[in-house]
Amino acid sequence: MALKRKLVPQSLCRRQLAARLRELREASGLTLSEVAEQIEVNQGSLSRIETGERGTTPVLVRALLDCYAITDDHVRNDVLDLVRADREQQKPWWRKYATVLTSTRYDGYLALEAGATALANYQPLLVPGLLQTEDYARAVITKMRPDLASDQVDALVMVRMERQDSRLSGERRAHLCAVLDEAVLHRVIGSPMVMRQQFAHLLLVGEQENITVQLLPFSVGAHPGLYGPFVILTFPQPTAPLIWLENPYNSVYLEAESEVQNYMDIFNYLRASALSPDETRTRITRTAEELEP
């Protein structure tokens, strides 16, 4: 399995820009070396722009469009709009938390999530971050990252809360479909009180039109989700979806079509095997009532 090991994946606009510039160059019949020679720019720099590893400027893009003989104002403006949008996406709301995010490799995922229109999340052990209460999030982060100071934990909790506001509400809210293994309900995080509050929150958010929560019961037995948690991020066309796999220090993302399709197939299997949203609410309610004081 080929893994992309870049710590900060490209923004949505940069991925679109890279693909568009590569498409225009190939349509012109020019090679990277020929373009580099004509506009007197380092070939390696052009290559990194076309792969999305680095951004660029309107001045350089205009030179590229001239080199490719692109005279259509509509096409030129669309490409330049992507350049400007990418530059704006380098100033995200989470920049104020840059110190702690950089050290925890969290900013790469935020850059991708910010541009997604839909998120499909399978979690076998924890409530997904986008659905966590503040107390649950604090308990999770404190135990999973004992290397962090209390102020860093507080910062990550605030990031998690702002993520929820940013992606699940407002005009640009994404659709979230979350499949949780039944084990999530029985692993007490923080305290029984924290869990009761978390269960109540799951019941509340599950009523939102853009959020679907389903529980995968123990009765399903072995299933392909046993490999671990993952997130499928879907973006506006023509940007292809990708898969995010989170690890403590080296999270990765997959974008090869065959790999993405494999995870989509797994998620569809898990959804089909899970309880319906109504059955899920009933099971969550019953589990909350059974919690010890």
C-alpha cells in the first residue's frame, strides 16, 4: 500500500490548481524542462507546483498561461482565482494554535477537513472528534498525549470545539456520517458523568440533517473495520476524495483511486451492517441508563 507521508497535505485549492496547471501544460505539448527554459524558472520548482507541494504567485501563473498560449479570459481568471484562494487558505482559523498543532501533526488534517463537503468516519474505540463534548475531548487528549503540557491540551480541546462549529454548522457545513463500534459506548472515558453527557450530545447532534450516527453492534462479529479507524474526505468536483489514517506522530493520507475505493467499500459494508440511526439512538439511551453512578 502506497502511503503519502507529507505532514501537511495540500489545501483543496492547491490540489485543484496543481491539477489544472499540469493539465494545461500537457495540453500544450510542452515538457517541464521546456517550460522551465522558456520562462527561466527552475524545473524542480515547477514540478513541485504541479504536484501541489508548493504554492505559487499570480505573476508566475500568468507567465505559465502565456507560455501555454492560453488566451481565453475565462480560463485564465479561473486559474488565477485558484491561486488567490490557495493563498487565502494559508491563513486558516487554526493558525493561532500553530505552536501546538505543528508539534502534534494535526494541522495537516485540518487543512484537508476545511475543504471537504462530506466526511465518512469509522471509529472502533472513541467518539469521533467532531462529535466529542469538551470534557470527553479533554479526557481523551490528556490520556492519549501524556507528553503535552496542560496548556497544550487546552489548546487542542479548543481546536476540536472550533472544528465542530466550522464544519458542522453554518452555510458551508459538511455532511458527517459516523459509524461507531459498540465498544465506544462501553469504554468509560473520563467518568460515568462525562460519558452520560457525551451520550446526550450524540443523541442531540444525531438529529441534525447533516449528521448521521450509526452503531456497529458486537453481534456483527469480525468485520473489515477491525484494521482500525479511518476518515473518507469528499471534496467538490473535480477534486478526488482521499483517505486519512491517523497515527500518534506520522499520520498519512491515501489518494490512489484503488485505495480510496477499497476504503469506500469497507465503509459501505460497515454502514450496511450497523444499526439504523433510530436503533442507534435506542441503544445509546439504554447504555446511558445502564452506566454506574
